[in-house]
Amino acid sequence: MSAPAAPAAPAAGGAGGPARGERLKEGSKEHDVRTANIIAAKGVADAVRTSLGPRGMDKMIQGQDGGVIVTNDGATILSHLQVFHPTAKMLVELSKSQDIEAGDGTTSVVVLCGSLLNACSQLLTKGIHPTVITAAFQAAGEKAEEILNTVAIPISLADRDKLIQAAVTSLSSKVVSQDSGVLAPIAVDAVLSITPPTATNVDLRNIRLVKALGGAIEDSELVPGLVFSKKASHVAGAPTRVAGAKIGLIQFCLSAPKTDIENTVVVSEYSAMDRILREERKYILDMCKAIQKTGANVLLVQKSILRDAVNDLSLHFLAKMKILVVKDIERDEIEFISKTLGCAPVAHIDSFTPDKLGAADLVEESNAGGDAKVIKITGVAHPGRTVSVLVRSTSTLVLDEAERSLHDALCVVRSLVKKKAMIVGGGAPEMEMSLQLQRWAKGLTGMQAHCVRAYAEALEVIPYTLAENAGLHPISIVTELRKQHAEGHKTVGINVRHSTISDLTEESVLQPLLVSTSALSLATETVCMILKIDDMVVVR
Ligand SMILES: Nc1ncnc2c1ncn2[C@@H]1O[C@H](COP(=O)(O)OP(=O)(O)OP(=O)(O)O)[C@@H](O)[C@H]1O
Ligand SMILES: [Mg+2]
């Protein structure tokens, strides 16, 4: 046995022992796998780079079915990307994780990850072992988060204006940015109306976004109740406005039962036909009478795939009974509706009793521009549980993007509820982290210092890309920004509106702390995971 201090035996075939971090012979394959992985992941990051920031570009995605989406949302772009390489898929997953965790920053996280991987490949070519890089990156990630926490500004949920500013920032990079004056307050009020001041999380499932084609985006509104983007039944002069509504939510069909698929009923004489029709009429009339008996004057009918949920006959009877009918309610809307209205869904006519009904002051069908109609249910008995947002636009492409953007804005407000702190945007936090990490690295030694410095430099990709996308000269802007931060101006960032750099607190470019910390930790985690892979095994 050799003494602990004895030099390691030379590697097989290698003169003078392992010069690099890995053994030379087997090392080449591991190196190839790692390089291939990094290249694949960087390809994905490059695909979304141009979308970053308020002056970022949008992507047009054409599906195989010919459908077109125009979007700026990183998570949406990546989820439609057809990627085959497993590491590239990790980046798609990364943006999905960010979308779940914070909801915004899904482009930044991928761009950041790409830049960190770039730094890794340079460190690897210098012969630094992946384990050393991983350890240093993890330490740097934690330190960077600490730095972010020190520059964060605490806020309170009562400060509605600050929340709106954060929502405006997140909307500023979207197609619908010119309407952020309308959408941002809607997002903030929607979250606040279902959140008690002491809450630490928000369930966004309690906010329902309803898209209505017709009208302009500025006609979008917050409805403290329910809204359906459909028509009420107009058969036989049915009512379209009911005050003091008693609302029933049914899951059974108001139509005649059907035979089994393989069975047929052969009717050979007129009297038998007559009897069937009479029976059908009686069957439906009995059901309608039972509904009327409960006192319901509004009926929401779930869509059915077995047979028609309602037919002309039942609609006719219900119209005569002055019951407003909304049909084709989707299965997945049932829970939200019953929570909002305080009604219970009824699966069979026998169990339909008055205690299952919900109440609201007004149910009304109104015009939504053009032929489109919406039905609003307002003045619900227990407000504050849920809220609906009606998003309107005349173009489907804009409407879909408005919905996605509004979702981002809601997530931003939720992030502020989860963690009540904000930071300025525009590349200022990344530059500050980069600077302070480099200072921290000066106190470290050896490889770790080198890796931390590389990590710090990689963070500059955000201000660099923001400047590039805004048509500014990235190198001069980033250098100037670095100088300002070195002089202690922590909130100086890229002022995209005036194509210069300035203190962004004056411009109110604020974003939640959680979005940045989550992006940072998720990106670091993914980079470390990719680095630690040294072989790929394909199994069948
Ligand atoms: N008015 C502004 N001026 C300067 N920078 C801004 C402004 N508004 C946003 N930013 C910056 O733009 C970046 C966010 O860009 P963007 O919203 O396109 O990407 P994302 O939030 O990472 O991803 P996504 O919104 O697609 O989920 C942040 O770094 C933010 O600080
Ligand atoms: Mg954003």
C-alpha cells in the first residue's frame, strides 16, 4: 500500500498521469457526450433569445393541423418546438417548471441556462472537472440569490399601484402591451378579490379566463361572478334576463332516452309511432315540471356525449315555464360553477331538490360585439370565492395571446402574494449579481474562484440580450451598465423606452423577486444536471 501522500500511479497509456480532470482514454467519450448535450441545449436557448424583453420579437408557430399561434411567451414557444435530443428536452422542461413555479420569466430562464452552459463548455475545454464546476456553480447560485434578496424592495398587498406596475412590466413584452393599462388592473384586482391580505398563496384555478370573440381588448372586464361566452336558448321566446335568479346545474339529459347502439326499434304502424311520441312528450314534460317545482328559473345544462342534453321539445317547455337555459356547459367547468354560485351539480332528476340551487341577483345575456353574445351572472350569494375575467378581441390570434399574457400577469401577482418583494428589471439585478459575485470570487481560491467568475459573467447575458433586442449596441451598453453598478447605482438598468441606461425605479420597471430567484435556481440546477451526464444509454 502506498502512503497517502504518494503521487497517483500514472494512468494507463498516459505519460505523466492524468493531465486533465478525466482519464484520457475513456475521457474522450464522456467529453463527446457532454459536448453534444451542451450544443443541443444551447440550440434551444438560441431559439428563444430574440423574444426576450419589451422589444423582443414574437414567434409564429404553425401546427401540423394548419393552426397558427403568434406568441412571445417562452414556455408556449418551447412547448410547441419539436425537439428530439433528450438534453434539449430538458430545456423545454426547464421553461415549463418556471411556468409552474413563477409563471413569468420562462424566456429568461432558458436564455440564462444557455449562457451558463456556454460558460461550462469553456471551463471544460480548460480541463476543469465537471464536478468542480458543478460545486462552484451551486455555490454561486446560492450566493446570487442572497444578493438578490439584499437588493429587493419589500411590498405590501395593500399597495395596489406597485402590484399594477409589476403586472405592466410583465405585459410590456407581449403583443398586447399597448393594452396593459386595462389588463394589468384586471389581473391585480382579480387576484386581490380572492385573496385575503394575509394569504401566502393564490389558487389561480379560482380565476376563470373567458374568451369572447368580438369587441376590443380594452372592453375586457372583471366579472365578480360568472360569465359564459355563449348564447342563452332563444327557443319559443325563452327569457334572456332573469333577476333574483335561482340557478340549477344539471348533468342529466332533457331528451328522450336512446336505445343501445346495436338495437333498433322498428315501428310498423302509425298508432305505435303516435304512442312513442306521446310517451316522449310526457317523459320530457314530467322532467321539466320537476325542475319547475324546485323553483329554479335558470338552468345550466352540462354537455352530453351520449345523446342531446336538451332538445327542441324540452327547450320549448322550459321557455314556457320562463326558465332561462344555458346549454353545453363543459364537464371541467362544473366545479368552478358550483363553487361560484354555491349550487350542487345534479346527476339525476330524482335528486333535484331546492337545496341544490344557487342564487344570484341577475342573469343576463348581452351583446359582445357583432353576433357574439355573453351571459353574465352577477350578484352571487357568496362573492370572493372565485372571479371571472372576460377577455375580448376581434382576432382569434390576439385573443389567444391576450389570454396567455393575462395568465402571465396573474402569475406575477401570485408571485408577489407568495413572496412579498420586488426588484427592478431591465437587466439591473443580473448586472448587480454579476458584479457582486465577481467581488466575492476574489476572496475564493483555485478552480472555484475561476468557475464562480465564469458564472458571474454568464449572468450578463440578460442585459446583453435586452440591449441587443432593443436595437442598442450591446457591448457599449453592458460596459456602461457595469460601470454604473460598480459605482454603486444598483437600480440602473436598460431603459428600453428611451434607448439608454437609467435608474429604472423612476420608470417603474418592477418585477417580482420570486420570478428571478426561481429562474436562477432552476437554471443552475439544470446546468448541473446536464454537466453530470457522462453517457447516454438507449434502451428498447
Ligand atoms: N420596460 C422595460 N424596460 C426594460 N426592461 C424590461 C421592461 N419590461 C420588461 N423588461 C425586462 O424584460 C425581461 C423579461 O422579458 P420577457 O417578458 O420577454 O421574458 P420572460 O419574462 O423571461 O418570459 P415570458 O414572459 O415569455 O414568460 C426581464 O428581464 C425584464 O426585466
Ligand atoms: Mg415576461
